[in-house]
Amino acid sequence: MHQQTHRETAIMVREDHAQPAPPHKPYPAEKARGGEIILDTPLKRGIFIAGLAGAVVLVLLLSLVR
């Protein structure tokens, strides 16, 4: 019985993954559209609004620094 070394095992793993991936079918654009942001709780709404306000404040601060 032959015991494989770590190097032999690593070479076998690399060779196993060397095959090219099969081509993927393109995802239709009609299915990719129509995302929506669901803000169904007051906490989610507050976090979303705070993020928008934070982005505006960051832009204003960066414009003052320049």
C-alpha cells in the first residue's frame, strides 16, 4: 500500500480543478429588473434614512475639506 505525501495530494487536487468551467447560460434581463427596497419596520426605515443622510453629510464634509 502506497501512502501519499502532502505534495502528491496537493498536485492531484490542482490537476482535478484544472478543467475549464462549463459555459453559463446568460441570465435574462427581464428577470433581473424590478428590485425593491422593503422598509416594513420603523427600525429599517430609520436605518435607511440615516444611511442616506450620512452619505449627504459625508459629501458635504469632504467638499469643505478640499
